[in-house]
Amino acid sequence: MKRSEIQGLGLAAVLLAAAALLPFLTEGFYLTLALNLAIYVALCTAWTLFSGPTHLVSLATAAFFGVGTYAVAIGIDFLPFPLLILCGGLAGALFATVIGAATLRLSGVYFVIFTLGLAELTRQIIAYLQTKVFGSMGLFVMTDHTEGDLFLYLVGLIGLIFATGWLIGRSRLGFALRVIGNDELVARHFGIKVARTKIILFAVSGAFIGMAGAILAPRYAYIEPQAAFNPTMSFMVVIMALLGGTRRLWGPLVGVVPFTLLSDFVSANFPDHINIVIGLAFLGIVYLLPDGVTGALEKLMQRRGGSTPTGDVR
Amino acid sequence: MEILVTGLLLGGTYALIALGLTLQYGVARMMNLSTGETLVAGCFAAWLLFTVAGINPIFGLLVVAPLGFVLNGMIYLGLLRPLVNRAKNAGMLEVDSILATFGLLFLFEGVMQLAFGGSFFNYQFLAVPFQLLGSSYAMNRIVAFAAAAVIAGLLCLFLYRTRFGTAVRAVAVDPQAARLVGINVNLVAAFAFALGGAITACGGALLSTFYTFTATMGAVFTMKALIIVIMGGVGDVRGAVVAALILGIMETLVASLIDPGLTLAATYGLFIAVLLFRPQGIFGGKAG
């Protein structure tokens, strides 16, 4: 390991530990805000694991999230909560594997289009099953977990995602992925199994998103398809991750904080304008910040680590 | 039988929407995800013309089509051409155009939501029964289908019988080779994008005569258009028409026999089947 890597790991550990202290220091508004930020940090980082190196824009986030939420809703009466989080992850991974196997062998556009409607499709199917087969619309998740507990779970998950991302970056899998991202043809000639590599990574990303959904299930208390499969979430994740930049594992962090604050503010004060904000954000990213904030800063400074977003993890 | 005919009539309008997109994606190489918003704009334009000015939606097409043409041409030249120029490779252009048109999708949806609100719109145009093969159908659906067929026919005439139309098809097959034989590829691409927008807007105007529409339904129609285009084979006019009719019938079948809430699931089922078994489109040819 290089020295800078050890420093980076130490910094990440300190930040995570500091974040874990938060529920003991504050509650109410700031904790809720921190929880919202933590959700998107987890989702965006998990998203970047796959979409960063492959440049494939996945809009399946909401679908995996909802699947994780439902895993908890179905199992809450039988299994302890931590085990259910694993189930949520498993469900997300399984779902991602199926989707990946069907679409990742083909050109990138098909994948984007397919994931675009995936959340809506899953919502329709679950809504149909619930009303027609099981006869009730929603499911209750009653636990005594407070927002603080959920926040701690999320901090743990974020740590896990970063650790996984870091390990993948050092492994053969990560190397293969970078080659694929740069030139798929070259990767194929090297003997890299392109489709399989992508599917594995998509499953890893889906697992983490499913786990995030599972952790959040007690917060909703009443799980129904409309809330669990919210397509806007997929777009928010894409915007935040790209805004921050996907070249580095921590890049999305830089996008999450400002955009969560902005979208909270807009949806609280101008609920009719949220779509316009999302649209402008997309256009702004494409035309002004194609490499995200971190990419732009890096270009500006040409010096690695100069823009480490300390303090953004909370 | 009734289901088949209703589905076929619906498919006629879908075909126009998909033809618009297949021109934009197949010729201009722009995956325009905001195509659904062009459609919704077409709906609202026809609705405004009918309710405010009392103009028959069929004649309204004469207004809607040029508007769609100019607007989409402006989008292409103003927003998308710079992306083409800066892209280092096809992959980058693909990602950029997807993100940019997502932006447009949300932006237009937001603007139309502000302008018209989130409620449902429809208006009464030719809502009289029409006897066909022993059962009755709404006259407006028949008229919309006929108008769609005429527009699609005109498009085919243009593409297959005129010199400029041949140039458009040449660019769809191979932009580089087209440039070698002296075709102005930039001009053709911009023209095809604008024309595609005009056709989509016409599809919207026709759809509004029999369909209840809202400012927020654009994304769903983008999905449908994309699926039809992929099913038919990118840039393949014939395939798009057949695929649109299949989709229309399929949706109507599922909605009337199983559950109206599952139409998207039906669309997706079809999509998955196509991706798994015929990713190059119904009529094959080149891989997308």
C-alpha cells in the first residue's frame, strides 16, 4: 500500500466514526437531514461502483431499493432486522443479476432504456399481486428502531460500500472493469469476459442499494408500492453522482450534499418546480460539468487529493 | 375481434410516434429521450387549437407539424449539435445525449406542468360510434388511424421515392459512406431530427382526439416509443410500423383481458422477449 492510500483509509475511518457519533449528539431536524444525506451517499456510491467505470447510466436504483424495502416488509414478522437487511441485499443482487443477464450483453442504450422503466414495471407487478392475489395494498413494518438506529445502520453500510469499492479497485475485477470502461474491444481481446464482469459488478451495486432500501423500511412504517418504488429517486442518484464526479469513489459525496439540500428546499417551497430543477441539473451537468465537480477541480489543480471533501460525510 | 381492431387503431398512432423517434435515432443518431414530451406538447397544441380557436385537430396538424419541426430543429442545432462536435467517440456521445435529453424530458415536463397543471385533459371530437365488422368503434379513433396511415404513407413516399429521402436513408445506413458520395450529412441529420419531431408531434395531436392526456405522461410514451423502435430495428421504418401495431394490440389485450394496471408490464414482457431473441429487430438486418 502506498502512503497516501493509508492516509486515505485512516481519514475515511475517522470520518465514519465521527458520523457514527452524530445520533448521540443531536436529534430532530438535523438527524433527519443527516439521514437523508446518508441515504443518498449510500445510494450514489453504490451506483458509482457500477456506473462509474462502465459509463452505463443505470436507472434501476429505485427498483433495487424498493425490492430491498419489500424484503423487509415481507419478512419482518419472522426474522430479526439485521438478517433482513442481508435478505434485502440478496434480493437486490438477485434482481440485478437477472436484469444484467438480460441486458448487459447488448449495447449500452438498451440497458439505459430497460432500467428507465424498471421501477415502474416492478411497481405495477407488485401492486397487481397485492391487490389481486393477496388482497391488501400495503404492508406494515413496525419496529422500535429510531432514526438514530437507522442512521447508524446506514453509516455501517456506507463504510461497507467504500471498503468494497476500494477492494474492487485493487482487484483483478477492478482492473478488468477499467479496461472495459476505456475500450471494450481491447478488453475482449485481452480475454476479459466483458458481460460477466459487468453483471457481477451490477449485482454488487444492486445488493448495496437493496440493503439501503431494507434499512429504510422501518422509516416508512407502511410499505406500499407507490412509496417504495419512486422513479424520481433513480434520477436524483444519477444527478448527484454525476454532479460530484464518478472518477473517484468519493466523488459522489461532493454532489450529494448540495443537491440534497437544494431539492429539499425546492420541494418544500416550490413543489411544482422540482422537475424543472432536475431538468436543469441534467443539462448543467452535461454542458458545464461533464466530469463533475471533482473532475473539474482536479483539472483545475492537477494535483491529486487537493479537493478531498472533508466534513461532507458528517 | 373487437380487441384486435381497437389495438390496431391504437397501434396506428403509436406507429407515428415511433417513426418520429426512429428518424431521430436511426438517422441523426440521437437517442432522444424527450420524445414523449414532444408528443405531449402535440396533445396540448391540438387541444388549445380545438378548444380556443375551434380548429379541427386534423387541420390542426398543419399547424402542429411545422411547430414540431422548427422546435426540434432548434433543439438539435442548439443543444445536441455541440455534443456531437465535442464527443471524442460514439460511447461518449451516447452518454451525453442520453443525459441531455433526460434533462429536456424533465425540463419540458416541468414547464408543461406549470402551464397546464397536473390534471387530466380531453375534449370531444367526433365521439360518435362507427360500425365496423359488426361492432361499433369511436369515430375519432378511426379518423386518427386513417390520418396516421396517410402521414406514414407520405413519409414512405418521401423516403423511398425522392432524391433527398434516399440521402436520408443513406445516412441511416452509414454516415461515413454517405459523406463520401457527397451527401451533406450534417444537414440531413438536422433535417431528420426535425422531421422526426414533427411526426411525433402529429402523433400527439392525433392521440389527443381519443386519449385522456396529462402533462406528466411523457416519460411513459418515451418508453413505448423506444421499445417499438428497438423492436422494429433501429432506423427501420417498416419494422417500426409492424412493431407499433403489435404493441397496440398487445396492450389492448392485456388491459381488457387481465388488468389495465399491467399495460407497462406487457410492454416490458415484449421488450425482454425482443432483447433476448431478436435484439436486431423484427426484420433483422444490421445489429442495433
